[in-house]
Amino acid sequence: MHRLNLDSDESVAPTYAGRSFSHDIPKYSLPTEGVAAEAAYQLVHDELNLDGNPALNLASFVTSWMEPQADRLAAETLAKNLIDQDEYPQTEEVHRRVVSIIGRLFHAPSHRQPTGTATIGSSEAIMLAMLAHKRSWQRRREAAGLPSDRPNMVMGADVHTCWEKFARYFEVEARVVPMQEGRYTIGAEQVEPLLDERTIAVAGLLGTTFTGQMDDLASLDRLLRSLAEERDLRIPLHVDAASGGFIVPFARPHEEWDFRLESVRSINVSNHKFGLVYPGMGTVVFRDASDLPEELVFHINYLGGDMPNYSLNFSRPSSSVILQYFAFLRLGRAGYEAIVDTVLANSRALADKLSAIDGLELLNDGSAFPIVALRASDPRETDLLAVSHLLRERGWIVPAYTLPPNAEHITVLRMVVKENFSRDMVDMLAHDIGAAMRLAAKGTTAPRARRRPHC
């Protein structure tokens, strides 16, 4: 039994009974008065319920789940600015360890001086690498008394949008190998006619955003080595391993795509993809310190001691770097191998189930990378845009988009299988895609596709 408290006049104030929930609050201008912290939290929390469910988002490569201990570490390090090395020296030490582990994973030569840095994501990492290659090319040309204007770089149409951004922002001609039906990647045969003495680098992809395939990196390496020997053209190969950099080393460790290829001078990876850390984090690693011109490294001291910095932005959170170190310690090589084996098994299972659905044709069966891409067997009979729209009604986020030139007549449905996508979810998604295919055949309409897939 409980004793009655007849002397108290306290009352309970339900969360939604406050005035904050019964009148308009400005959305695009600063409110005159603030609200209680709990009210502000609840208002934002409730709005975000309208977002898609990250667990059902197969459009994005980005990690959407980590263990509770990682969540705790993230909360504990929110206030630490990675750039402030003097104030947070142990965080900088963790940063060095993470870059070193990634360099070793990519077989950076121990007899050289490999160097690198964590970035906000692969976009910054790619721009930093290409800036270094552009400046190195300019200095070589100037030393030889040759013009250093009109630089170009060669890449396939399978590249991420950030490559186009670099070309436009930093005034480098982008020589793009177009796709064609049946060939969605590049190799030496397509690249060789585009190379000349003004080429600052060639981009090769280890896992493409569009179809989940890889460029023929070995043939690109052979081509660039032969050009160095026969024509004295020093053209570096940069490997964009944003998607595959944490897949291939654990799934196919003997496959040579990284610094074991002599022409590879720099590599980027998106840690927030299959490195299994929350966004945003990428890493760029150079084969040797000589690949990064010293003039691009800034030395600052107004935060304390000397702090060398090579980045496009300055302040940035430290939590993602710390979470990557946590993941390395937590999983080790055996842990990453087990996770990669699981996601590849689940992607193959998804591909097998989808290939059995009438009207769908596989472009990628999920065996090399955990990405399944399909096209309609007969686009006149199957509208994949409608299929994508119908899946969204079930909560699934599965992008439909057209491929780049000269394959823009092909519409693709693409799914990324991540760590927290179980075999049970594979079964549910395959069932719902089959149902959406039947509904789409009855004439259900959908909005137009995005030009670019999410990454």
C-alpha cells in the first residue's frame, strides 16, 4: 500500500501540453524567444520522423549502424576539434595510427615514406590527391622549361560526381571515356588515346557507384609503365577505392589493385562506407612523401605547437577518426573478413532471388562487391522508375537512374547490401520487388529518376 500525499499541489506536465506544441515557431528565421531544451529536442526529433529509415536505405553506401560502445565514444568526443593537435595530442596520435593502418592495408611500400591524412569523405580525399598530382606536374614542366597550362586528367564516365567537381573547380580538363552498352568501366584500350604530356593523372575505380564494378586497374598500370619507359611520360594512377577499399583486401587479399601496382601513386577510401564508421570520413594515402609537394602542406602554430595541415577545410570533428580506430581494434582482420564475407553472401543471395523475377536482368550479381544492379529485360514492358516509387511506399529506398553517356538509354535499379542488412531482409526486399514489378506492369506511374545515384 502507498500513503496518500494530500499536502502536495504538484502536477504532471505532459510533453505535448506545452505552448511550444500549440503555436507556430519560425522555421527559416531565428525565433524571438527560445523554448525549453526538452521541447526543442522533441520538435526536431518529431520532424526527423519524416526521414527515411536508414536500415531500409539501399541507395546509400554509408554506414548506418555501429555498436553502442561506438555511440558512447562518439558522444564523448563531439567537442574535440581534430585540427587542434596541440590541445588534443592523443587524438592526433590516433589519427596517425589510422592512416598508418590503412596505408599498410593497401601495401604502401615500407622502404619509402608513405603519407596521408583523414578527410571529411572521399570527395575531399580525391581533390587533395589530384591537387598534389596537378602541382607535381606543373613543377616538372616548369623545371623542364615547358608550358604548365591546360592540364588534363583521364577518367571513365563511371566516376563519382566529385571528379567532375574537381575538374571544374580547379580548372583541369576532364577527358571522360563514355560508357557503352555492355561496358560500364574502363581499361587501357579506352584510356590510351586520351593521354598526352599534359595529363596529370588517370583515375581508376575500385567499385563504381553506378553498377558496382571495377576498372581494369592492372591494364591501366601496364599502360602507364610502358609510357614511362617508351615516351618518358610520368602519369600517375590514382585509385578511387571509396567503395571497394575495405572489401577487396578482405575478400580477395591476393588481388593486386593497390600500391603493389607500380603506377599507383595515391589511393582514397571512404571509411564511412565499408570501413564501418559513421559519416563523414575518408582517407587519402600517397605512395611516397615526394608525391605530396611540400608547398601544399601548411604549417600553423597559433593553436599551440607546429601543426602541419593538408586539407580543404580546417576545423572538423574528431569522432569519426576515433570511431575508425575503435572499429580496427574491435574487429581486427578476422572481424572485417567475417563481415565482408557475410555482406557478399547476402548480396549474392539477393541477386539470385531478383534474377528469378520475370522482367529483370542482372548487370552485377553482387559477387565482387556487395552491390546488386539490374536493368529491365524489356524497358517497354517494365518501368523501373515506377518500381522504385512503389518500393518507397513500403519504406525501401532503392534508387532508379539512367547511366551516363553513351549508355543513358539504360535505366538501372541498384541496391547496396550493408552490414546490418540481414538475410531475412534480403527475403523481404526480394518479395516486395516482385510485388512492385507486378503492380508496375499494371500501369502504376512514378516520378522521374534522379540523374545521379546516392553514394
